[in-house]
Amino acid sequence: MNNTGLNVTNVTKTFVDRKAFNLNRLWGRPAKTVTAVEGVTLRIERGGVVGLLGPNGSGKSTLVRLISTLLIPNSGYIEVFGHDVQREELTVKTLINRVSVEASFFKKLSPIENLLYAARLYGVRGKEIKLRGKEILMELGLEESRLYQPMEKMSRGMQQKVAIARGFLTSPILILLDEPTTGLDPRSKRQVQAFIRELRKEHDATILLTTHDMTEADVLCDRVAIIESGRIIAKGTAEELKGTVVEPEGDKPTLEDVFIQLTGKTLQEKEMGKNEL
């Protein structure tokens, strides 16, 4: 199998601006487009963990959807272990799984029932998969008594743990973690982070992690890429990026400092700006 887990080369994705679409059509004007991802190149070696940092609207989730075959790029190409995501879509789907902050479930079913349903979609059945699902959920800190309760009775944080377990259940070799710890309390966040480390160690998993949490990226990732307005504006190890920041003597730079230097704003300020639009 190809030693490069993920190869994204010069990928661009645009969308029609739906807000202006009807008005433009009424006046006979061409449809206005919005560029969500522009000329992105990103590579992850097998077994590597790369963090993608950026505010909402920066293109992180769009890139994840492109990699996971949910969207088609306008230009450029994406390969997962040497398989083209467009020409070999079915093969790619067997190699990857995605954990999204916007995960959906059958709310009337229990966590175990949701996991078994997801496993069947991948052609996996049997008692072993049920035991594996139970094991993952308990490693993530879900109490055994909760495993058979309807999802609708669970908190947002507990539901997110089920989403994470579902993503790991089929032992994918490329895992796309789209803000997996958003909404989790500090203890749950640490449990998830510990599980990610274990998964990488035990299963040689290749991981792309999108996150707002720069400390999380610092401790989990081999390399980090910062994306802003659809473009990768910096790449390197956390230490390499922090080495580009000039700080007063005695202060140690952080990834937050790198972000501020490159974009002129903190991540919180970026988020507030996006929410105001």
C-alpha cells in the first residue's frame, strides 16, 4: 500500500452564492461564486497526524468533505493511500472514516444500536463488533448503563463520544476528525485525546485533525497547517511555526501567537467576526 496516507494537490472548491442566486437570475446576471478552498496542497505520511487550524468559514470542513468523497473539487486532485477519491470512490470509502462536530444519529436508538447500524453499512457484522463498540465507548468514558439508553436522553457531549466511537469502529486507516472535541468538558476532551494517541500507536492510523483548540493541536499533531479564507498560509511542526514568532525575552511563543502574527487576530476574534456576518 502507498506510504503516503493522504495527498491533496492544488485543490480548489467553489460554490454558488445561494443568497444572490435568485436575484442574479432575475436580472440576467451570471451566478456569483464563493471560493471555499483555493489551491490547497497537503500531505500526510502513513501513521502521521496533521492538524488543520482555522476559524469557522476558513475551509476546514469543506476540505474534509472533499477528502471523504462528499464533495467534488473544481480542480486539483486528492489521493488516499494512492487511490484517487473521484475515480476510486468506493475503494476510498473503505479506507476512511469521518468524525464530524455535526454528527447525526437515530435518536430513538441506543449508542450500541447506532454503532451496529453504522458497522453494517460497512459490511461488518457479528458479536465482535458489538464488543468492540462497547469497549470503545467505555474507553471514552461512557458509563455502561448509558450504552442501551436512547440517544435522545443523552447530553451533547455524550452524543459526541458516540460519534467518535462510530468513526473508530471499523478501524479505518485514514481518520478525518472534524473538530471532534468541540462541546466536550475538559475531562471528556482528555479522554478523547488519549484515545486518539492509543489508536495511532496500536493501529498505525493516519489522522487529519481539524480543531479550534491550538493546545490540542500542539500535543497531538506531528505537523500543523493554518488555513485562512480557503488557503493554507503556513505549514510545519508546532515548534517550527512557533520559532517564526518574535516574543519578548523570557516568553515562550504558542500556536495562538503564530495565528495572531499570520492573521492579525486571535481565533476568538475570528469566530466572533464570522458569527456577525
